[in-house]
Amino acid sequence: MRRLRKFIIWAAVIVLTLAALGAGAYLVQTWQTDQRQDALEPFYTPPDPLPATPGTVIRTEPLGVEVTGGTALRMLYVTQRPTGEPVASGAMVFLPTSPAPNGGRPVVAWAHGTVGMGNSCAPSRSTNPLSDTNNWLEPMLARGWVVVATDYAGLGTPGDELYLVAEAEARDVVNSVRAVRNLPQADAGSRYAVWGHSQGGHSSLWTGHLGERLAPELSLVGVAAAAPAAELVDIMGAQWSGLVGWAIGPEVMVSWPVMDDALNPPAIMTPGGAAAYERLAQECTSSKVLALKLVARSYEGKQFFNENPITAPAWRSYAQDQTPDPLPASMPVFIAQGTADEVVLPWPNARLAEQWCKAGSALSMLWLGGVNHNSAAEAGGPAALWWIADRFAERPAPRTCDQPPPITLPAN
């Protein structure tokens, strides 16, 4: 009995010690993050009033990271709300060191995935700004392309991030291209491609629809996406009751009601979800603390939503409005999708491919065997680079519509 008691005491001491060490590390990390964000705040504070012209560069400074074959800048620029109201957004700019060709450098607009709504989550403000860029950023610089990566307005800058709102995302993307063209050292031309992951895939596909209207002086040669959050009704309908509901639901609940007064978040959330969603939306998705909270809720069987949002008419209607229609054959599109994706499940994008092919879209679909959601951009990046290179070279766009998906679609 004494030995058992000693074992229990020592086990308790070890658990408490590890918990204390974990809490101490978290407090230190939080303090360091706060210090970094306080130091960056002056850069991200826009002038009042804002310049009215979209694409105006407010200021730039070195990003503080090294990239082979190029230099990296942090940029604050003017974009627009869906109403056309000017608003500020942060961005990253990657400039090749090689000489610019006649007519200016081609531009790739990178649209990042879901990161959380807190200031420190914005890629240009984060401690890991090159996250999700392995395998494609430096090869693009080696080809002499400028890469501009918007944070999206309201993420790291004043105001609300309009998460998965098509008109807002597309404006942020095209205005980032306008801004980089206003940097003399960029020598950027008018031709650009869009490349995005997850939420950024949604941005990319919608830029394919809206880019010409929003920025007629630019020439969009094609759109590429990795695991795009495109078929929102299908995705939300499949993921609402699990861990993904806790991870992504809070951002939707904060964002969409800004655009539509008919949307009432508390009506479709559990008491726990309603109490936590505004705070959880601010947490960075890369945060280990957030991950532990979500896992704990999942094990306890608690849900974020009290019902499938898609069964609520107003929410279903808005999700349908933010789901892109098939792109016309004149706008080439490339999609890379992992078969092991646990967030943007493979079958909604298999259904997208089926529908878009029937509509005549110039779709090139790449299935990535065994690749999960977080790895989709890195795994699909090399193929996306070659596909974009062909668009800049004005080669005919391929279609893969004769190739069946490697998964089985569920019955409608």
C-alpha cells in the first residue's frame, strides 16, 4: 500500500510539474507575442483619412526573413470593402533579384488559408511568415516573378476580416496586385495569376469571376487553388458537428453577420459556442493552446453548433451566395486536392470538378494521394508553378475532365 501511495504522489508531482512548465512556456510565448505585436502596431495603423485610390501603397519595410533569389517586404496598402469603401490591408511582397524583362515582371498573388482573426495571426505580422510557401515561393522568384501575399483587410489592420466573403477577398487580392505595381522596385507588369490555399482557394476562384470587373487594367491569366473551401454548403453540412465546427465556425459567425443582418449567430450555436465564439475567432489556428482546447471539447462531445447551419434558410442562402459558380472556359483553373484532407473533404471538390467540367470550365484537377489539408499547398505547389508558367507563356490550358476522381461521391 505504501509503495502504491508513493507512486501516486510521485505521479501527481510529475503531472503538476509538467503542467507548470507548460503554463510557464505559454505565458512566456504570450508575452513575446504581445511585445512583437506592440512593436508592429505603428506600421499597421493607417492614416486618417485613408487615400481613396485602391492599390495605393501607404508604407513598406523589410519583412525580416531571408528568401533565396529575392528580397522580402512588409507592405500596408489601400483596398476596399464590398461597398467600395477604402480600407487598409497588410501584405508581404517578394521581389526577385534578377533583372526585370521588358514589359515588367509577371505577378503571382498568393491568398493564404484560414489563420484566425487575431493581429498576430496575420501572415505578415506572424513569427512564421513563410508558412505554407515551401516548394513554390523560391522557385517562383527564380523564374523572375513577383509574389504578393495579402493578409486580407481587417486581419492585422483595423476593422473586421470578412472571412469567406467573395467580394471582399477578391478586392483584397486584385488591390494587392495594384499595390505591388505601384512599387518602383518591383517592376511589375499587368499580367498576374492567383494561387491560394483553403480560404485562399475560395479567394482565388472568386477572383477568377470578379477580377476583370474590379481591375480591368490588369490581365488575369489563370487561377490556381489548393484544397479550396469552395462548395460551402457541402463542407458546412458535413463538418458542422465535429472539431472543424469549433475551428472554423467562430470566424464564420463573426464575419457573415457583418454582411447580412438576417444571420443570427446565437440562434444556431450551443450555449458553449455562443459564449466562446468571439474569443475563439481571435485565436490563431496554429496555436497549440487552441488545438488543445478544441481536442478537449471534441472528447467531451460538446458541439459548437446546435444544428446544422445549412438547415437554417438564411445561413444556407448566404453559403450558396458565397459558393463560386463554374468558371468560364476563358478563365483557366487548376485545383490540387489531397485525398486525406480532413478539413476541406475530398468529395465536395470532386463534386465541384464534375459540375465545372459539365459546364465547360478549363479545369485541370490534380489529386494528391494521402495528402492532408495542411500539406496541400506545399504538395501541390510544384505542379501549380508549372501550370502558372504555362499560362504566362500563353500555352493552351489543359483539361482533365476525362479523368475520374480517385474517390467515390456520396449520393445526393
